[in-house]
Amino acid sequence: MTAPRILITGAAGFIGSHVVAAARQVPGARLRLMTHRTALDSGRDVVTGAGVRVETVYGDLADPSSLRGSCDGIDAVIHCAAQIGGDAETATTVNDHGTRALVEETARSGVARIVHLSTASVYGRGPFTELLPDRVEPAPASATSRTRAAGEQHVLAAGGAVLRPHIVHGAGDRWAVPGLVALLRQLRAGLTGCEARHSLIDVETLGRALLGAALSPKGPAGVYHVNHPEPVACSDLLSTVVGELGLPWAGPGIGVDAARTRLAEVPYALHHLDMLAVDHWFADERVWQDTGCEPDAGFAVTFARHAPWYRRFLGQ
């Protein structure tokens, strides 16, 4: 089998860096890592112990001219770069127009496969219970989600695969679990009696799934939900975070209605609570079959493994 030649955008980011870690385990792989802001440890052209050649290149989705030649000689592109937050104009430039420019570059270079990391937030607010892909139309509620949904369309039109995770946790996460901790800090309590279910995935598993989609002989295409097959009840999610991180100010749990009253003057925390209080469960068995990747061991196990990183990060 010919050694795969893979371009990874957003290679220094939270999820992209875990795709790189997984790809470094593929003997003989040729990796081209694209970044525009953060230095990568690999240097410009390095051969690892597994015979993996790693090249770093500059590319900015906001500057289509910088993408020229980035896909030359590449078999598969794993597109992890995205603008998260910020103003709507920048989000459009990067997530929509930048993805279109990248897809056009893959076509010019004859790239056989493109895999795009998206997000289940393109569906907007729930509840979503055991939702399968293509059962409802996206209804994004923010500029980030709206422009990421627009970017998906360029990839899908080119016959690529789009992977939509919901809550991604693990080393490097500065949004999902830290956001839950911020909610609990405002609440000064745990949450009881909330059995709304949420889909989660460990970032290392997500990295392997994205790589699997790029390398699988099944040639995945279309939209996939990529999360652990079993959702996690909200009360279990929060109690695991409290227990593993030893949050000293998380007192006895209270119910959802009492929590809403307590957070009435804290709009951002109330928003997060309302999201947690309804199902966000995204199902899809095909993703594991088509990517050749196994699901992770489940939230309680994987979060315990990542808890030391979260304790260090939150301690800063």
C-alpha cells in the first residue's frame, strides 16, 4: 500500500493537534501540517521514528492566495481549521469563503478525498433525541455555526465527508468543560434530577475518527455524527466533572427550576443551563463502520484520564 499523503489544516488547534498525533502513528505517512498563527513542534521537514515525514506550511483561510499549492501531491485533506467566535464578517471569511477556497484548491490539485470537521451546533437549540443525520435541516443560532454550516456545503458538493461532534472533551479543551465549570461556579451547587442526555466524544478518539475517514477504503462521504454511541445524562455529566476535578464550591445538588432562579441575573450561565436541560443526543452507528475507528471507553473513563490536564489548566 502506498504511504498516504495527508494535509491537515488547523494542525496546531485543539482537535487538529490530536489528528496529527494519530497520523504520526501511520507508518510511512507523509504529513503536511497547515498553520497560520501557532508554531508547530515538528519543524519544517522532519522524519519521525515511524518513518513519518512531517512538513509544515503556512496557510490562511482568510487569504485564498496563501492556499495555492498547499494540496499539490496530497491524497487526502483533513480540514480542522475554523474561526470560533469573533465577529460575523471574520467568521464568514474563514469558515465559508475560506473553506470554499480550500475545496477549490483540492479540486485543482486532484485530491481524492476531503474530510471536514464541523459541529452539531449547526442544528441550533434542542431538544434532539437520538437524532440521525439528514433528519432535520440545520438551524444555526450563531454566526460561528451559520458560517460553519455554509462551509459544509462546499465540502459536500465536492463529495467529501463532514463529521459533526457535539461536546468534545480532553486535553486542550478550553471551552466545553471549562464552560461547565464556570456554570457550576455561578450555581455554587451540582444539578440533580436532570436526565437530559448529551452526546460526547473524547478528543483523541475524534482525532482517530477524522484520520480514519481520510484513510478508510470505504470512502466515507456525506454527513456523519461522531460521538460515543451512549449519551450521558446531564446529572452524570456534571457529577463526573465535580468529582474528578474536586470542585470545592460545588455544594449539594439542586433541581433545574431552582437553578434557573439562582441564575436569573447571570444570562450566559442561564443560557448554558437551558442547553443542558434538554436532550442533545446525536446518533449514528455508520461513523464507526465507515471510518474503521472504535468508540472511546465512555465519558467517565476518558474524563478521568484527562482530569489532570483540566486541573492544571483551570488552576492557571
